[in-house]
Amino acid sequence: MNVKDTLVSDEMLQTRDEQWDNHPIICTSAVLPTGPIGWVMSLVLKHARRQRSSIAFWAHPLTGKSSCIEALESVLPRKIPGCGILVHEAKTNTTIAEGTFISDILFTVDYEPKIHRGLAEKRDQLRRALFALAAGARHLFLIIDEAQSLHGLELEWLKEYINWLIRRRYKVTVILFGQSELVDKRDSLISDGRWT
């Protein structure tokens, strides 16, 4: 490189640095179709063909799990028109109670009517909400972020609602995203004989 090329290069880098935050990709928080996102998408769509299916992904923090979830939210309705998508973030440091768990999911789906206090009524509200959410294609994608924080009881409660939908001829695809502790949770459930 000669001196002139170096000066042009430095000027271009300076302009890039000054304009970086104004670039459309940065301003819109664009999710680019990376290789791993494409790989996850193809696996999810393969699993979506089944009546009931579950798939789990783990990655270290800040490596793109949230971007992958955003991509799924964008692409799945185009691939399976009318499907329902519920993205729920598992909570840590909360009391493990079915009523609280149901209320949290109802809030996640922007359930508008008043949430009942009784457990039986809450269960019915959640069943109806999930049924309505996925009614267009009779297919629900349940995406759980921070899945390593799910308690075993919460998994059992979710299984009840999934089975309820399956009995009504819905397809349900469960997609778990978590950190490396998700592998430990899976291994623990397998050793306890509770992995299905």
C-alpha cells in the first residue's frame, strides 16, 4: 500500500466509525440469516412435521439465542401460515407454584380477560388461550428461552397442556433454548426416568 491508499483507507474507516450507529442494519437490530440460524430453522421445520415434537438448543450467553428466537418468530408464520407461537422466558428465583406459572404464561400471550384466582379456572383459561392462539393452523410452537431455569414441575405442567392440545388434533412443537445447564437438566431427568 502506498501513502495515498493508506490515507483513503483511514478516511473510510473513520467515516465507518462515525456512521456505524446510523446504519440501517444496526438501527433496526436486524437478524441476519447466519449459518447457525439456518441450521436451527431447518431442524425446527423438520420436527414440526410431527404431531408432537421437542427439540432443545444450548449455547453460551451472548452468542445469539435471542436472535435465533426472533428469526423463528419471523419465519415460522410464513412457513406455516396460521400457526401459533408462544415465546416464554423461564424465570429464576420464583416460587414454584402452578398458579403463578399459568399466570406468567397468560401474561406472555397478552391474555386480556381478567385472570381468575382459582387454579381450576386458570387451567381452563390457559387451555383456551393456547387453543385460540394456534387455531389457524392447529399448530402451536412453544419456544422457551432460558429453559435451564425450568423446574421439573413446570415441565410436567406444560406436558399436561401439550397433551390436551394433542387430544384435540393439534400439532405442538416445543423448542427449548438455554445455556449449558440445560444439558445437565436433561441428564438429570433421564436418570430419574422422567424424560419422554
